[in-house]
Amino acid sequence: MTTGPDTAAAAHPPPGAAARILAGTHDDPFAVLGPHGTGAARHVTVFDPGAAAMAAVIGAAVHPLAPLPDATGLFHGPVPGDAPYGLRATGPDGAQWDMEDPYRFGPVLGEIDEYLIGEGTHHALWHALGAHVMRHEGVHGTHFAVWAPNARRVSVVGGFNAWDGRRHVMRKRGATGVWEIFLPGIGEGAAYKYEILGPDGRAQPLKADPVGFGSEHPPENASVVRDITGYGWRDAGWMETRAEAQSRSAPISIYEVHLGSWRRKAHGRRISYREAAEELVAYATDMGFTHLELLPVSEYPFDGSWGYQPVGLYAPTVRHGPPHEFRDLIDAAHLAGLGVILDWVPGHFPTDPHGLGRFDGTALYEHADPKEGFHRDWNTLIYNYGRREVKNYLTANALYWLEEYHVDGLRVDAVASMLYRDYSRDEGEWVPNIHGGNENLEAIDFLKDMNIAAYGAHPGIMTVAEESTSFPKVSGPVHEGGLGFGFKWNMGWMNDTLRYMAEDPVNRKYHHDKLTFGLHYAFSENFVLPISHDEVVHGKGSMYTRMPGDHATKLANLRAYYGFMWGHPGKKLLFMGQEFGQQAEWNHDAEIGWHHLDDPAHRGLQRLVRDLNTLYRGTPALHVKDADPDGFQWLEGGDADQSVIAWIRRGGPDDTPVVMLTNFTPVERPAYRIGLPQAGPWREALNTDAALYGGGNRGNMGRIEATEGESHGQPAHAQLTLPPLSTLFLTPED
């Protein structure tokens, strides 16, 4: 049966509404388009500027819709009954296509979503916002939702509507500032952006989805619909036990990786997530590391930012594959017993036009005042942590990675820049807080709330602060006045000891305090000792080139330093390539220098790092009390003239001690007297000068006999040989 248009109802839409629909300025298209009325009084209005004719279809019944005069693309007419209808369009060339009418579908978001978003407490924000593939009212499609409270109009645009912002204008959900629409027939892989008219009616640059789960390959920057549901995780065993593997008393040795330059494939292609799931996981496991730490994987436009200027906080970068393949990498790591930490950047975001800057035509995510909202160091924008929706957006993002991708921890970038309003600013270039001070109280509250939420929802995880100041209790519990992080990078130790190592050994005695000062505060926080990517870029050279001397001496210095680092209280972090002494400064556009492993001396350094990890993991004294002063005791901290230090580490159920000695000169120290906790036989558990590490194989033949007699405050002592530029680990024999 076919029915004709009801000419009596042809005046609908109301006067002026048609013109606003055609111009793309109507802020409530659901009041005009789609079905209105019920039963015999139901009428349908459709806008499709590519159609010459339009009809509603219910089963075999076709109900032609009349074109509205002087309104190209607008069609209107009666469609009696209450049954769902489809649309059949005819083009100017006579071609026909069938489609669903997005304006016949009701809202997806519920009142609880609206309430929590408005309150700034929607910790599962990504379930409400973003692009979700679903069945809605019996039809397959994608639900889009975005927060843009000051926009006059928001539309979803993409190839599916010729990037025409007039065609899929969204429904505004009251005072929350959220806009939503369900687009039938749109699914996995569709590229889209948001077209937004600001409060002044002006169109903004097309915006990527702030909660989009996927993106196009840079330099293209549209968001991409990704269905992130339904992954078959196999890591239940790891997830149940990881809390123990990430505690203060656990051995934590982190391999920091930039996926784009760890390995390159044929013709310079970046490694994929699935390839990394095999190759990177196998390598890190073989090297004895406990964790991988990945430089930011949130989508970012500029390769040279290494991910630290993200635009798509909810999208794993497509440079290495789609979201499920990133999960393959995490799953494989967990099956191998490796934790995975992500570098996370809630401190700032880039000014790229498709990003968050002036998202709805106003300073929405950022501060309007550049004294508060602009990072001059990085030419980036600073989040407005005092806005509850922005704080919610970031907190939910932390929870998103922990929940959806089973990530084991987040290393929070540039925390110092978040804590202080005057960070890298001169007098008069910053705005004091409400008390007149320089602390960013809103950022501090955000970090506390984020840590409470993260540990509350996922007790086994770890958060790590990259924080370079003396801000108190960074890794202290929030209820005790701390920021709530699990760990903090020890930037002071790193800077001091690298300056010490850069000195010619003949001058090191004048800088001995740089070697020992870190022990004055080593237990004030739960520290990670980081030799990170920041130490091998921007003209700093590599760890190899920062060591003095010729080739052999540089590697000997590195071996001694790594031994010192693994014996020092604190968890360990080493950036890729430094485990075998890469000679060149890190280049993010090329793979690290695997060719160095053709040199036996570089292979020896790699072997040393593997053995240090094995010793560290298997020796409770070297990790159980990493953050406890009871686990450390000086034996010799003041022998500056000979550049020697020695100490005892203790921990574990039987409190078996480990004695560590380092000689930072190229001079052998024979018959060096050192106190030991007990008399009897001791063995060299590790000697960095061993031949298998590329050293001269000098030392004590693997065994030392301690005799009764007080020395260095200990009941026994031994005369031993300290090889040049070396670190020894001594353990009592059973």
C-alpha cells in the first residue's frame, strides 16, 4: 500500500526552522527532524541534501515524503502508525539507496550518566562519551557523545555524510553540556570528527573526539570508530598476583621502551603491537626485567614529541596497530610474568587545531589566562584542574587504561610542572593560588583524587611520579598528607651520580659527595632510580659517551656504575639501548644500535645487566627493604681519596646480608680492608670486572675469607682486591 503526502501538514517544520536546518544553525534538530505525533497524526521530516526524492518505508508500504519548497534536501509527510520506519532516497540520477533515520531514535544516555557527568564523578566516563558500536532499539550503529557545554551546535561529520555538519546535528542533553546522537549503519573503522559552532555561532576547526578510542594514521587526524568490547584476556593468573609483584618490597626492574624505535622492520617500518608481543616480551624476559615501561601510547600528532604531546588520550596510537592488538601486547607480557607501565601525560596538551584547545569555542579544557594555561617550555596548554568535568576527564582516563587494557601502572609525566603555578615562570608571569602561594592546589587535589580512584578500583596497580623537586610525601598515602603515588623517580640521585661519572676519575675524589648524598634522603620516598630516555637526548649523548676514557674505559665505567645502581636502594629503570651501551644518542626515527652486539665488549655489558637483574630478583637483601632505612648500613662512605664506597644491604626472612663495594678509579686496590658482618667464607656473587662482562677478570677468585676482628663497625673483616672501575657484590657462603 502506498500513501501520498498530507498537504495539510506541509507547513511543518515551523516557519524559520527549515532555513536553520539548511544553514546548519539549528541547535535542536530533534524538535524538527524525525517523527512527530503518533498514529494517524504522525509526520516525518528528513534532511538529505544529496537526495532528489525521499520516502518512508514500513515493510512493503512506501510513504513518499514531499520536498519542502525552497528547502533543497528537506522532505516532509505523513507516515501513519507507530511502527519503526526506514528511508528510501532517490538521487538526481535516479539511483536509490535505503537507510535509517537517525532522528527516529531516542537517547542512549540515561539520567545517571547525566548526573555523574554534571557532578564530575563519572569514573567510567568512557562508557558514556566517545563512539560506541551498539544495537539501539534493534538497529546496529554507533552512538556518539561529546562534552561541549558552550557550543551552539555540535555535529558528527565523516565520509558517511560528506563531512557536512548540517546533516547529523546532535541532541543536547540539558545542563550537562553533553551532545549525543545514534547513527544507524555506522560501525568499526568509520573516520569521524565533530563540527562545532561556538557560542558566537562561528565554526571551530573540526575536532577529534576527546574520548575517541581510535585515530587515523598521522598526519591524518580524524578519530576512528573502534569497538573495544569483547577481548578474550588470558592473564587472570597475573592479575590475581600482581599486587605482590608491585609492592614496595618487590624486585622491580623496568625496561623503558619507545616502541617506534626499539626495532624497525623492512624499509624502516615500525614494529607492530603483535610483533612486540613476541619480540619485545621475549627480550625483556630474557634480560631479567620485571616490567616494561612504554613511552606514551595515547595518540599524538607529532612523532618528535615521542607521545608526550597527546591529542587522543583514550586511543592507543595506531602507529603500531588497533586497540585489540595493543591488548595482545599487554596480554603476552602478563603471560610471561612482565608488568606493563604506561607513561601518562595529564600535565598539558598540544595546541593542534583538531585537539582540545578552545574545544567548544571557549577555553574549556584549559585556562583562558595564559599565565595559568600555557606552558612556554613546550608551547602547550595546561589543563584547568579546578573544573570538575576536566578533572573527571583525566581521572577517568587513568582508570580507562587500568581497566580496559589491564595496564599495571602509570608513570605520570612532568608532575613538578603540575604542582607549582610558577613552574618555569618569572615573577609577574604567574597567578598565585587563593592563599597567595605558588602551589597549584587544584592540580594537587586532582593527583590525590586520581591516586585514590586508581588504587581503590585496582589495588594491585602502581603509580609513579616523575617529580624533580623536594615536594613532600609524593609517595605518601593521601590520608597521611601525601599525594598518594606508589613510587617517585629519584631525579636527584640520577643527576648527581651522572655528574660524578662524567668526571675524569682523577678528579672524582673532589666530587665524592655526589656519589653519597643520595643516601641522606634515599628513604624519604619510595624511589625508582631512573636512567631514562631524557638522559640520552637533546645533545646529552648516550650513557656510553657520557663516560670518560677510551672505548674499554667507557664500558668499564658503565659496568661499575650499573653495579652501583643495582646495589643502591631503590627500584631500577633503564632506557632501551643502554643495557648494551649504545654509543649514539637516541634517535626516535631509527632503531637502537643492535649492531653494537657484534662487539664482545658490548655483549658483555648486556650480559652484566641480565645478571644484575637475576641477582637483584633472587636476593631479598637487594630489594625487600629498598624503601626502608633498616635495610641499609654504611661500611665506607668517606674514602674519597680512593673513590671507594661500601655498604651492607639487608632484607628478607633470614636477613642474609649482601655487601657491596665500588671502586670508581682505574687503579686496582689490593689488600683493601673492609669490615664484614660475620667471619668465615664469603663469595663474590657478582664482579663487574669479570671476563664474561668484558672486564679484566681481576678480583678475589670468587671467594673471600673473613676473620674475627672489628673493622668499620663490624665484628669481622677481610683483606680483598678491588679491581679498577668495578663493583663487587659479596654474600656469605652457606
